Amino acid sequence: MEVPFNRLQLAGPELDNIREAIELQQLSGDGSFTERCQTWLAGQIGAKAVLLTHSCTAALEMAAILIGIEAGDEVIMPSFTFVSTANAVVLRGGIPVFVDIRPDTLNLDDTLVEAAITSRTKAIFPIHYAGVPAEMTPLCEIAERRGLMVVEDAAQALGSSYQGRPAGSFGQLSAFSFHETKNIISGEGGALAINDPALLERAEIIREKGTNRKKFFRGAVDKYTWVDIGSSFLPGELIASFLYGQLQHADSITRDRRSNWTAYDDALRRFQNRGLKTPQIPAHCVHNGHLYYIVLPTPELRTELIQRMAADGIATPFHYVPLHDSPAGKRYARAHGDLPNTVDLSARLVRLPLYPRMDGAVDRVVETLSGHLDQML
Ligand SMILES: *Cc1c(COP(=O)(O)O)cnc(C)c1O
């Protein structure tokens, strides 16, 4: 593809940071770069603490352990999400319960959540699709009233905010991703933000293979031993040093992505009255320019557009085969109702190339796409 969907862009300090980590003789996890990333992220998110993980998937798995998901426990989440949101629950023996999405943001429909709660419901896992926050005020109000935990899948939402508060600061826990396809990257990478201080000590143990290693190094206990279940959820310092280089330039990365996002939006909104749906950002939400999508009037037009764009060298992938319709989703989860918005919108959506410093590529995508939409709509 001449214009790929995503392109790696170094922010600047990454390679020097990696060299510094090697010179410090720190390759395993929890060295000085991990510490710097965690401090930066906790400040940005406004979290009590942040622990780096090797992926958002790992952070979600830690969250499922920390909130005590057990066999038969139910967790409400959208079907329109990445598999890791659901897998984290299933790995504990829990049951994802899929609730439909709102047509404006494609996020969990807060007005349908209450009806999906049963005596087995333990938590709500909203995601912030495309970096646009879910309706956290009503979701947290329901959770509080019904005694449920909230874990935000904030994989796409670093730098986004809802009613002036950072995405990831609402749930007891929230999970971020630094996968190569996200805004701030380290190839593979993630973080667990901890907003409920009561969960911090156990989180440190679970992340360190179920040992009290962290307390031992702080001098708080005199031996280092196996105290709980756990796994190796932490990244090495080479990853953390690369990530810190990105975080040092997070503001300009976000600004660049948002300006590309806005260029798409300014050019494509004119097709709304011909049946094209473009993203709607609620007035109380600030997004981070993670993803620009369009929704074609029919699935057939989507297929045609993807083919036309590919023939012109431009990648426009679709997104999320709904989980309730997947083989594992049918085996391990259940849907609350028919999920009409999920089924309909996921069949008509395509994503446009978006990465920092796209230079002329934005204009090229806009011109090519507008030409096809003029013929098709
Ligand atoms: C990318 C993504 C994940 C997984 O992130 P990894 O860091 O690759 O594990 C989970 N949930 C959502 C919503 C995502 O977009």
C-alpha cells in the first residue's frame, strides 16, 4: 500500500533511551525507565498508581484477577470491542455479557446496561472506542448503585477526557495499550492504572508472578516469597525506554493525530446528507485523534469502497467482527438482546489511515476517497 493504515514514526529520544537503559545495565523490568513511564502516566491519568505491563491484554487480565472474577461471574461489556476485553473475563471462568452500543460514539449504551444486570453481575467493562470516552457518569452511577466494579478498557484513550477528567480515571482500574497501532507506542506494551488504592498492593504481587518481590526491595518484608497467584505481566526496560521516548513527546503526537483527524472530518462531513455517517463527538468529550472512521450506507458499499481504495494504494480496513458472533463468543459469552446497532454499524464501518506527520498523505486520501464517494453515493 502506498498509504498504509498505520506507519511507525519515532518521536525522537527512543534510540538514545534504549542506549541509556543498556548502559545502566537494566534489561529486565522495573528499572528506571519503567519508573519514569509510570510516574508520567499516573500524572497524566490522575491515577493513584500506574503499573507498566507487557500489553493492554495483560493489564485486563490483571484487572480480572484483582476484582475477583470467579466461575460464573458476569461482566457487562460491548460486543463491539477487541477480543482481549472478553478474554480477560473468560480466563477467570467468568461470562462476558454483551450489551449494544450507542449509534453516536459506538460505545457501550449506558441506557441498556441496567436491564442486563443479574445477581451474578460483578463488573462493567466499557471501552473508549476510537479514543472517544464512553458515558462514564451514568455508567459509574449505575455501578455504584448496584455494587459493581468498573474497569475501563482505555486501550485507545490515552490523552482523551470526559467532562474534563482523563479517560482511565473513572473505573477502579483501567487498562491502556502501547501496541504499535495505538497513539503512543512501544511495539507491544500496556499499563494498568489503579484508581482504588486498596487494590495497589495486590496488583504489585500479581504482576510479579505472585511474589512479594516489590515489598522485599522496598525493605518492607525480610524475605521474598510466593504469596498469591500471579504471572509475569511486566515489560523489560528496552520496551519501557522506547515508550518513555514516546511519552516525552505525547502532546505533539496527539496534536498531530488530532489535526489529521480534523482534516478528514472537515473534508468528509459534506457527504452526511448523502448517507455517509461520520464520527460524532459529544460536547463533553475530548478525543485524542486515535482513529477516524466512516460508516457507509450499506455493507455492499463498504466492500466496494475498500476495494476501490486498495486499487488506488490506500489501506482502509474495517473494524471488529462483533464478539457475540465469533466462535469463541458463542461458546463463552452471551448477548443481552439482538445488539442491532453492533450488528448494523460494524458491517458498514471503515477506518482511514491515521498516524502522526502524514504530510501529503491526508490530502491524497481525502481526494481519492471523495472521488469514489461522489460516484458511489
Ligand atoms: C488494542 C486494544 C486492546 C489490546 O491491546 P494490546 O496492548 O495489544 O494487548 C484491547 N482493547 C482494545 C479496545 C484495544 O483497542
